[in-house]
Amino acid sequence: MAHRYILAVDYEKCTGCHLCELACSIKHYGVVNPYLSRITIITKPEIQASTPVYCLQCNDAMCARACPANAIYFDDKTGAWLIDYNKCIGCRECVYACPFGAISLTVKAEPIKCDLCGGDPECVKVCPHGAIFYGPEYEVVRKLKKGKAVGIVYEVLEKGIEVPAGNRVKEAEEAVKTLYRIWEERKKLNI
Amino acid sequence: MVAKYILDIDIEKCNACMRCVFACSLARSGVIDERQAMIKIIVEKGIVIDIAVCRHCDPAPCVNVCEFDALRVEDGRVVLDQSRCTTCKACISVCPFGAIRESYGGELVKCDLCGGDPACVRVCPTGAIKYVPAHMVKTRRISSVAKTIHEYLEKIGGR
Amino acid sequence: MKTVIIGGGIGGIYTAYYLTKYGYTPNNITVIAAEWPPYSKHRLAEVLSEKLSIDYTYIGIYNLLLDKGINVIHGVADKIDVTGKKVLLKGGSEITYDNLVIATGGKPFIPPIKGVELDNTMSFYDIGDLRKLMRIRGPLRIAVIGAGLVGLTAASALKKMGATVTVYELMEDILPGVIDKPLSSKLKNYLSGKGLRIHTGTGVEEIIGDRRVKGVKASGRIDPADIVVFTTGVRPNTDLVKDTGIETVRGAIRINRSGATSIKNIYATGDCALSHDLITGKEVYRPLGFVAAHYARIIARNITGTKKETRGIVPTIYENIGGAHIVRVGLSLKEAESLGLSPTLRCEETIDQISCTVFEERRPIGYEAVGFSERIRNKAWQVYYDIHTLFS
């Protein structure tokens, strides 16, 4: 089983420069227009936070379930849910179904969503702060958590019951401990 | 480019006051009768589960199946020509939203956006139905998501 | 170039409409209609149950056609002279044609059982039957024979009028031609709960009475009845084409994919003709309104000079019977089997809806659903789209 490729954003690194939005609209439409972007940055100056909203490529995607025309399908190659515009009837059901607001409409009321640029996302390349990652799931998560441990746990999960050889066992054990610690901390924060 | 205007529906905001239904029926036929309305609020166990109103799809399934030339797309709206309709109901069978309804006397009715100024939007007290340019829908959806993330970031101490 | 259309039903009217739409001179179109203005059979039950005026059944398009200047002859065609290219009307007059469209429609089929000739037995097919039923006053016991779409809509309309209605169906399930077993048994329970008496698997043996109907004898039992309504199906009304050389199959006119009959310049559409099924490509008899309109458009295209062939029909049926929604797209299991396929059925059930998809070699060929709430949401469009992309 190949690793799933995902796109993820480090919220702490994002400065809210909106470059990714511009890159996205240029890549897909050749124009600079934030309304045509599939990634959107919402900035809240009070807490100095910028939040990119983008498609998470859910495992069990609500948009695909809600689509009455069966037009949203999973592309195994890139790990993206894509819209088949031949089938799409433009009913906006996916827009309402998405819990993240990741599907938007163009001025012609055509739904657009992140297609991972066919496996080479433009937003990742253009981000000056390295806040957007794209890669195999475990690698991205490892980068986000800034540690090796999580990555190894993912590898273990991926391979199932197969135990890593040699000193990797120890690494894995430590990884589980780290995860447990993160979980404890989050519980304290009551999230 | 002129943006396409759409009915933006937020079920969570709807409290089933039925004003839109009555306004729609008044605008269409001059009487207040649920069966004359082209919008329907579907309530199950006290919860609004669906607002059945035309999405003005493009390409629209109903237009595709109509053999009578009664349904057609007219500048972004799907309109039903009563005089050509024979009530064969093929359009109801393929509409994924139940947006075409049987009205008084077996006549079929569907939303025509009141020619650009929908009565339902004018009377909605909670803002559950809005008539907005298509690309503005994104803003509403996203800001609610961003709010949650901002709250989270605030909780863990901001950046 | 003169085009004569025999029949003022949906097939005839829409042929005239599409001809004018595609640029045919309206003055050259003649419609021979026994009933004018044209009306829609789909609205009969609604008009009956709501006690509305008969005007509600009329299709508004006739005004448009008259304004454009088509000719309408109130009358009945008696004979077609194929060699002389003329239609003889009852009453002696005749009319010549260059193109002839036969849209004589269907006639109700009444099974040959004892007592069908008594007073107060009738069919529920055209506007005449509606007029008869509208004259009924007071609480009556009505027996509806045949639990198809027409039978059940008529039964629920009569029930709404205040009559006590009993439905008899020879087959094991209701709506035998429309939906399959898992759905029809649910629907039967629902309708029985609404107060409609339905006897399935019950063949009516005799209608009892002298001059007037007194009762219905079915499966050995006698139920009292004041009126008997036959909704036992439709047969093509093609007495007109006998001895003309136009090819018929079991009474229905055989047409090719352009809507043309075996004789040049003669076309046929509607309940009097066969149609093509898109999935199997076979000829089927489907007396449905949109089938008539589909071939009307194809015929109009061919008469106006654009060669056009239909790929066939995917049936799309919706009906609301006593608050239950019935949706059917494509073939049902039974229909697919009768067309020589070996389909499988996969069903899903939620609280208020039961839906089944019919598969043939893992390709969807049909979808049927019965819903019991106000919410009509289904996958019919997905299946309809898939059928069109897979089978053409």
C-alpha cells in the first residue's frame, strides 16, 4: 500500500501574505483573483493569526456523499477528490455539505475545489515561509510535529502488525510515548 | 463578467416560520396556500432537515429529461413554461432535491427566482435564505470555519 | 408540402408544436382531432379529487398553435388511402397529405369477463370517463380493477372524493409494471393503512347485477359495488391502419428510429405505436406521454429535413399516490427480465424511503424508489446519467 499524499498547513508559520491564493488562481485560471482560489486565508489581526482554509481531502468525503450526480470522485494517483465537470449539475450541494468551507463557487456558480494541482501543488512552491507541506502523510505529519516519532508511528500503522527491525522498535516505543504525551497535554487544554 | 445570483440557503438558521412559503405562494398566485408555493420547508421531529427549492442547476437534470420543451434555462435560471407542460412528472423523478412540486389542479410549479427579486428572501427574518452572487457563498462558509480555528489558536496561546 | 396529423392527443399536438418550432409553415399543418382542446391524462385524477373544472386538464399549448395558424379539423379519420395519399374522414370529406403522422393514441383494455357490458362499468382513460365520474354524488362503493399507476391514482382520487374504494389486482403485487416486490409490498401496507382496500392476487371472475352493477365476484367472494372502474391497461388504437399495409406488431404500429412506419412519408407516435428501449435497443410498447413527445420531436426533425434518429427511451416515471412518492427510472427487475436480461436488485432502506437499483453485469440499468415523507430525495439522476453514458 502506497502512502497517501496530503497537503497540510502549519498555522503557526502562516503570516497571511495571501501568496498561495494568488498562485492558486494563476495556476488554474491564469488570472490574479482570490475568488478563483481554492485556498483561502482568513486573517484575524486581534490575535495575529492567519488561517488558511483548504480542502483536507477527507477519507470519507462529505462532498462526494452529498453529490446527487455522483460527480466527485477520488483520484488514487494524487490522493485528491476531484470534480467531474461533465457530470456536475452545479447544484451547490457539495458547497453546503463541506464542513470546512473548502469548496467555493466561481462567478458562474461552478464549484471549485483543491485538486492538488495533479500532484504538484503550486501553493507549496510559492509559500515564502514554508508553511504549506505536501508529501506522504507520515512525512507531513512528522514535519508538522517537528519530530521523528510521529512519522515512525505512522509507518508502523501503515505496515500493520509488522514490527520494525532492530533499534526501530525502540524508536516506535518512544513515538507512542510522545503521542501519549501530546494527547495528555491536549486533554489539559480541554480541546 | 456578470456574476450569477443564487439562492444561498443556510438550513441551520431556518426556524421554519413558513414566511417564505407564504410569500412565495402569494407572489405566485395571490393566495396563501402551501400547495401553491415553490419552496417547501421539511421539518421532521421539530428539526428543519431540508428546504426543497430549485437550485437552478446548469446543466439541469429536469431540462434534460423534459420532452415537451416546457423546461428551459433562461439566463441562468431554469424556468417552467406552464402552457407546454403536460404534467408527465418525468422532471420530478430525476430532480435530486424534490424542487418541482405538484400544485393545485395537478399543475407543476418550480422556483423562477421571481424574475430576480425573490419574495422568500425579502421576508426571511433570520437570513436563512439569501440572494447573493455565487462567489460570495464561499465567504460565509469559510468565515464560520475560520472562527473555529481562530478560537482554537487563541486557546493554545495564539501564534 | 402538407402534413396531416391524425389525433389531437399529446403525440399529435406536440408533433405540430415541434414542426412549427423547427420552421415548418403552420398553415400546412392539419390536425384531425376528435377532442379539442387537447388535454393531459395525467391531470384527470387530480381534477377529479379536487372537484375542479375540466379546464384544468387542458394543455395550454393549443392557443399558441392556433395563433400560429395551424388548421384543426374536429372529426374522426375513417380511412387512409395510402396510394392516393389522402385521409377520408367520417362524414365523407377527405384531405390530401404529403406527410402523415398517425397519433391515434390508445384505447382502454377491458378484460373479457362476465358482466362488463352492465351499466356503471367504465374505464378511467379519457376525458369522457372523467365527466362520468364527476357526475357521481354521494357515498358510493367503487371497485377499481387493476392496480397499475392509473388504477391506484384513480383509486386514491376516488377515495378522496368520499367513496369507499376496493382495488383488485390479478398479479401478486401492486404496480406490477412499475416497481418490484420489496417496494410494492411496502407501498401496499402504506396504502392499506390509509384506508384503501387492496386485494392482490385476486382475479375478478364476474361482475354481478342486472342492468346495473350490484357487486364484484372475486376469488369466490362477492363484494358489493355500485360502480366498477377498469384500469387494466391500454391497447393501441389502430383500427385505422388495417388494410393499409402499415406494419403492426400485436396491434401497435412498428416504427423505426426516425419515427417512420413501413410506408414512406407515414409516421406514427404515441400510444398507437411501439417505441425503442435505450438499454436493450428492443421494441417495446410503452403508452406514456413523454414517449409520444419524444417521437413527436424526432418526427418533426425528419419532416423538416434534418435526418435524426433516436437512441431510444429511458422511462422516467413519478407518481404521488396518497402521499407516497413513486420514482422509477430505467428498467425494473421484471421488465429487464422480460427483455431478456439477467438483472440483480440491490436495495437500501431508510426510515422514510426504500430504494432499489437494478444492475446488469454491474452496470446500473434502473432505479426505483418509494418514499413516504414529504422529502423527495433520491439517486434517480445518477442512474439516469449512468444509463445514458453506458448504453449509447
